[in-house]
Amino acid sequence: MHVHSEAVRRPALVVGDLTLDQRTREVRRAGVEIRLSPTEFELLSLLMHHPGRVLSKARILHRVWAYDFAGQGNIVELYISYLRRKIDARRPPMIHTVRGVGYTIRSAAPCPPR
């Protein structure tokens, strides 16, 4: 019998050098473990399920916090800033803002040689 869900077969989401294991809830960038709060983990998981796609604040609020957009977009900005501090710290950025639209995650551009 072959009844494996995609989550069971491939628990890890990978974008560039960032991995998120949905079973163990471990996040690593370039092999280094990054500790996230449960909300940060859910937000990162949502972004990583849609790499390169811009997600609106309203969609993020609905999916991560389970309520509709009602002027609460600042909580999304706050948690995006928390993730940036942890994921992008001293590394090429992966989490990007698309002004007036939302947020996206994509593979970081390699650092230019010095």
C-alpha cells in the first residue's frame, strides 16, 4: 500500500541554503540551526511553501494568525522583522518586501567576491 502524503515523504522545505523540517520543527541556514518561536515558524513555513511568490499581509494574517485583515498589518511587519533578524543575519537577504503588495522569500544572491 502506497499512501504517503507529501509531508511524510518530504518533511523539509528548502529555499536556497535554508531548510525547514516540518516534522522536527528545525530550521537551518547553511547548516546552522536557527531557533524560532511557534509563530515565526508558521510564518516562515508559509513563505517557504510559496518561494518567489508575493504573499499579501491579509493572506499572511489569515493563514498564520487565523483572522481577517482589519488594520492589523503591523503584526505581520513585526514578525517579518523578527524573521529577518534570525534568517538574514550577516547573510545575503532571503526575505523581501514588495511595497504595497506583501512579502516573499527567495534564494539569496551569492555574495560578490571581495
